[in-house]
Amino acid sequence: MSPENAAENGNRNRNDDAPGNEPPTPGSPATRRRFWIGLAILGTALAIALVVALIWRGGEGLPGAGESTGSGIVAPGPSGTPDATSVPTGSPTQAPTRAPTAAPGQTAAPGVPRPASCTQLYSPEMVQALGGLALNPAWTQESDSGVSHGTDDDALRAEIDTLDHLTCVWASPYGGSDVGIVTNVVWVTPEQSAAVEARLIANGLECFGQSDGRRCIIQTNTLDGAFGESHFLRNGIWLATKYTNAGPLGYTQNIIDNLWSGV
């Protein structure tokens, strides 16, 4: 071995033998120590992240009332109160309530009769004369019953709907039939009363004076029976009556007598 090679080998051997200068090899104690230290640091970081996530989820650190979240403003509210989005989708909703209907006759001028119910229109004798017909049976109160107007004229029906009125129906208690009477007590102004009479005359009704008012009538007789209309206008009231195979003698006059008996 040449001196150069011997010196080189000698230096290499001396350096290699010096303690602490050995290059780390896989599986050596130093490598394993650094590996476990890295795992410990990683585990600690994960534990800290988990604690932060749990605290966040529990509500700590959430934006306070009025603080911006980046997508809107968190509205203030008591702790533990569910917001609108937490309401179950299957929860029932309350049906809207209807506004109470005003009592009939609210638009009546002073001194004009204001019957509060249909029972005030008829004497016991008239009720008896109406036989098996019932006053305002339940089925007649349905919107599609077809027995809500005391006339067949579309313009007059629309007028009744817009005006203050009371509707009284005498009909079979068991449902629709070919026998019945419908009377509307309608509160009108003098101008409206005059317009109603003009419309009735245009429709071919016969009008004449009766009981300090104006009475207009028409009747048609067929093989199936008799049907017609009777209207009475007096001092702010319009009595509109339509009948089919019913109508005891003196029906309209009985209403007139009862309405104005105390006036």
C-alpha cells in the first residue's frame, strides 16, 4: 500500500472511529428518537385542533349579536332559542283567522230599521205557514249553495254583494230542492233605491205604491210550478225576495209590518 493510501486510510479510520460522528443509519437510536419526537409534536397539534373544533361547535367563539359573519348579520336572540331555520319542516302552521263580520245594518241611517237576525222579520203565524221549510239551514250557508240572492238579475246581485245586507233563506233542511224563498234585507241610500227601482222596471217588473214604499213584483207560472220575485223599497231599506213554489200569502207584508212596527 502506498504511503498516500495508507495515510488516507489511516485518517478515514480515525474519523470513523470518533464517537458521535457516525452517519445515522436506519434503525439507529438517533433516528428512532427523532421519529418519536415528530409523532409527539404531530399528536399535540391534532389534539389542539380537535379541542378548538369542539369548542367552536359548542358555541364558544361564534359571532356575537350584530357581528358580521361574512354572509350576513347574526341577529341577537336569547341563548338556546332556535332560529327560523331550526323549525321542523313538519310542524303545523296556524290557519289565518278571519276578521269578524260586522253586524248587519251598520250603514243604516237614523230611524231606519236594523234587524240583527232573520228571526226578527217574521211573526209566529208566518213561520207556521212556511211549513216544513227551515230558516237558514246549514247547507245554505255554503258559498256554492246558489241560494244567496233574492233576485236573478246579475247587476242587482252584484249590488247586493257590495252593500250592507242580511240574508234569510227558507229551504229544505235536507239540501237543495225546488221549493224555497230567499230574502235579502239591503240597506241603501235614496240614490241607490231609485237606481234599483229603475232596474226592476227595466227588467219588466210591475211597480206600485204599498205601505209607504214601492213594491215591484213579477211571477211566472209553468207546469213545474210558480216562481218569481218581490221587491220592496222604503226609507233606506230594499227587501229583495226570490221564491220557487213557496211564498205564503202576505209574506212580504209580514216582513214590512215587523220591520217598521217599532219605528
